[in-house]
Amino acid sequence: MAKVLEGPGMGLLAKWGMAVPHYVVITAADQLDRLSSANPWLSSPAAQLVVKAHEAVGSRMKLGLVKVGLDLSAAKKAAMEMLGKEIGNLTISQVILSECIAHKEEYYLAVKSVREGAEILMASIGGIEIESHWDKVKRFLAPLGTDPSLEQLENLATQAGFQKQLIPKVAQFALKLYQCYDQEDGIYLEINPLILRESGDELVALDAVTLVDADARYRHPDWNFTFASEFGRPYTSNEHAIMEIDSRIKGSVKFIEIPGGETALLPAGGGASVFYADAVIATGGTIANYAEYSGDPPDWAVEALTDKVCSLKGIKRIIVGGAIANFTDVKKTFGGIINGFRKAKTEGKLDGVAIWVRRGGPNEKEGLDAMRALSTEGFDIHVYDRNTPLTDIVNMALGV
């Protein structure tokens, strides 16, 4: 799962036929001087603009990161005040400006993935206080393998209390949101608020929360945006590099840095990654990263992941592998890890770092033997097969 920031999220809504405000995303306030000449809605004397921090931050309005009803000069000043501002561990690096659309009522609309299918949520009220009126939100479940019909969505709009003349429009908009969710590999799409233009009868999505399946990126060549970090900081260049590789391979490689840890992890599969992280911490150690390789990824991708793990600052040990693989080729993936280790050693990255390996699965003997052979090249490496419990590897690695 990955979060898409508001700008590209709005772009996905527009792609599927939903009306959204005009908007631009900037990283410096002086960019508005150039953008205003190409975007008349910015410089119009009657322009009313909204300025918001374009980051993965909740409750932006309550944090003072949303300014409404500004002309271009005031919008530029608000952007200057927001850019560079620190919120917790996050520094605001982007601002989104959009047109302020006059309206009287605010509504709520969302689609989310559930075990049984897709749940569509709808309410005839919306805005920043929607949580306090959650009992007014009505739901409809589209079971797996089925799509909601307009009639079903009209019934939902009726239950949600929409006025009769609005019901067909809301149902059509909800259908478009569902199509966006379905075709863009959505996990959760929320529009809050959905408004009706005061000057007409058009529904417009004023704000959007967009979560998609990051592993589906290879199916969407037009996804030219980066995902938002959920860790209170931007993704690092190494994290971005592995995400880019992950988006275009069979199988999966993942990598998140955790500064200050002494134990680096290079586990096989999500289960092993969680187990090793918990076991290291429970034993009194500190972890330097989250990582995993799974689904039989190509050896070059595992080599790239290994390089990033070996590049972590201040590590004293690396724990490699995991349980018994079903179909991931141990010899092949270990080949990628071994190449990564050799490259790191020539660059001086593994000086004083001990390597602990435990793995089972297809071609495990050949893979483990190749790992053991690294000891003849000067590596401090300790290799174990499926008969050694994973807990023992952690205990030995941490000297318990």
C-alpha cells in the first residue's frame, strides 16, 4: 500500500472523468510568477485561492497548513511561510495551490478495499468534522468480482439523505470514483469534501485521499508520481532506488532506513522481516532498517538491495535469509547477495561487520555452500541451514 499526495491524486480523479479544481504544485514561492502567466485562474482579479501543504500530514487545517480565500499576492506569502516549516520530523517541501470554489454544502464519498470486495461510503455531510458525524455515513458492499450499478448507488445516495435532484449526479460521481479505484489498483480513495458549485450543478472533488497498491506500479506507465512517505520524513535516495526497482520486477524487494541501528536486516519474505526485527529488539538490539526480498526476484535486484543494506551507517552485523522458501531459488538469490557483498567489501563498507545467514528452500545446499565460501575471501560470515532455529541466529548474532 502506498499513499499518493493530493496533486497526483486529483490527477487520477480527473483521468476518470471527475471534476477537480485547477491546481499547481510548487516547491518555491517564486515559481508562481511564471505559473501565473500560463494559468489565468491564478492571476485573475477575482481569483480566490487555497494554499495547502502538499505533504502526507493529517489535519492540515487544524495545524494551520491550509489558507483559504487568498489573492495571488497573499497566496505567494502563505506559500513562503509554509515552505521549510517543520512539523514534527517533517519539513514542508511542497505546497499545492488550487482555485477556491464557492459552495454551500459539503458531502463525503469514499471507496475502500475490504476482504469481501469494495465498500462504498457516502454521506450528505462532509468536511473537517466528518468524524463526529460518522453515524450518518451509509455503506454499500460490491462483492468481489462485481461492480456496483447506478441503481444501487442511487439507492445508497437516497439512504445517505441527498436531495432528490442530486441523487443521479451523486450516483454517477460515485460510479466514476469506483471505476478509478478499480482500474488504478486502489486500496482507499476518499473525497472530502465533495461539493456542488454554487454557480451551477456540477459536483467537484475539493480534496482527495488516495492509497493504491504500490506493487501494481508496473501496470501503470502513466504513474509519473512518487509515493508519499508515511514515516514523517521524505524517502531517502536509497529508498527511492529500491522502490523504482521493485516497481518493474517479478517478485519484490523492499527497503526502509532506520538511522542509529546496529543490526542490518536482509530477510527473505515479509514474515521473516517482521520476525527478525521483533527478535532483535526483544533481545536488546537495535535495527538499522526494514528490508525483504520475496517472490523469487531476479538476482540483480537482490544485489541492488544488498548494496543498500551494506551502505547503512554504523552497522555491526547483517542477518540474512529467513525460513524455508516455497519457490524462491536460494542459489540464485544468494548469488545476488554474494555479488552485493563482494562489491561492498571492495568499497570498504563491511569492515568490522559480521554476517549471519540462515535459509532453506530450493537449491539451498548450493546457495549455502556459496555463502560459506566467502569466508575464504576474508568475510566474517556464519552460515546455517534449515535445522537451526531463527531465534538462535539472532541470539548468536547479538552474542546472547
